[in-house]
Amino acid sequence: MNRDLGYIDQYLDKGCKFTNRELTLLDTIRKVYEQQKYMYDNHTHSVENRIVSISQPYIRPIVRGKAKAPVEFGIKFDLSLDEKGYGRIERNSFEAYNESSTLMDACESYKKRTGHYPERILADQIYRNRENRAYCKEHGIRLSGPKLGRPSLTETSEDRRKAYQDNTDRIEVERSFSLCKRCFGLGLVTTKLEKMTAGSIGLSVLTMNLFRILSRQCLLFFTFFKELVLCAMGHRDNDNCCYIWTETAVF
């Protein structure tokens, strides 16, 4: 590769003109050569900001440890759901990062939107480190999951019930990922540019939120229309009809 880059430099010295896209690819190839030479000279298999694609130099290998795909390539993002079920992208990056560092920023963003901290946070195990636990305790937030250390001997049936309920409710986040992949294009992102890839993911989450809004509106409409028909037929009184519509709106 070094010899081929030397030939290209000779053509450039003689006045050969390349397009902007070709110059960008050439710079990427030079970086790839430098990284490969560094790994060869230092007898290592890793290098900082390693380039794995010449056409998409911003993509990084992300070690996931899965049996099917131990290493994945693509954008990594954190998704949060509020009490209404609406998703928000808290952080996205092509670089590998520790997800636990996102929890505090997500809480502060929630307070900025609503004026108060959430009552509870249903998070995965990686978010339950000491820093996040201390942060949640300071702001009166209940973080789901067992405590660090040995199991408590004073755990009551109510504590076990809350832990089970939190673990059940946390599945909603996994279901949202699955819904975005199956129905809203997140499972096959074909964009090539960095900004367009981030925009495609944002549109997938936005479409999921719009789908939930429309689903609730349709449910409210049909429930309210059904109760109006029952009231007109004499099977419901007006107070009961209003009460059922209100409960449906909260749900």
C-alpha cells in the first residue's frame, strides 16, 4: 500500500487533479495505512479510532459479546421512555461508550421538560452502578433492580412485589426497540452518510411516537363513540359515560 500511495503522490506532484470525493477517500486510505502499520510495528490488534470501512470511515467496531455477532458495526444510541410511552433518544454515537454515563443526563433532561425528577427509573443492570445509585438517592428517585452486595435479609414481600413489577414494566423499552426494528425501519438502515444515519434513527423513533399518539386517539374516539351510543340506547347514564371516557384518556 505504501508503494501505491507513492505512485499517487507522484501523479499529484505532476499536476494531476482529483475530485473532492477522491481526495477524501485518499485521506481515509492514508489513515488506514498508518493504523495498519502501527498495529504491525507494535504487534497489537487494536488501535484508537480504528477505520473499518473506507466509504464510511466514521463507523467503529463495537464489541457486544453476543453469540451470533460478537462485534457489531453501526450507530449506538440510548432510548428512554416516559410515563406516557413516548421515546426519546438521549445519546447517539458511532464510538463505543459506556451506557451508564447517560442516566444522569437523561434525568436532567426529564426534569427540564416536566419540572421535576421521575419517581422511578426502570433501567438495565449496566446503569445500576454506585454513581447512578448515589445520584438517584440524592434526588429521591427509586432505581429498579437489586441492591449492590449481598441480598438483604430484611426484604419483605412488598419489596419483592415492587421488584417484580419494575422488571415487568422495563420490558416496554425492549418492546419499543423491537417495534422500531420490525415496523419503522430501524432494523435495516441503508443510509451511507453519518448525519443521514442519525436522522433515519430519529425518524424511526418519531414515527413510533406518532403511531402511539394516533393509536390512543383512535381508542379514545371509538370508546367515546361507543359510550354515546349506549347512552342514547338507555344502557348508560351520562355520569358513567364521562367516567369511562376519563379513565380511557388516562390509560
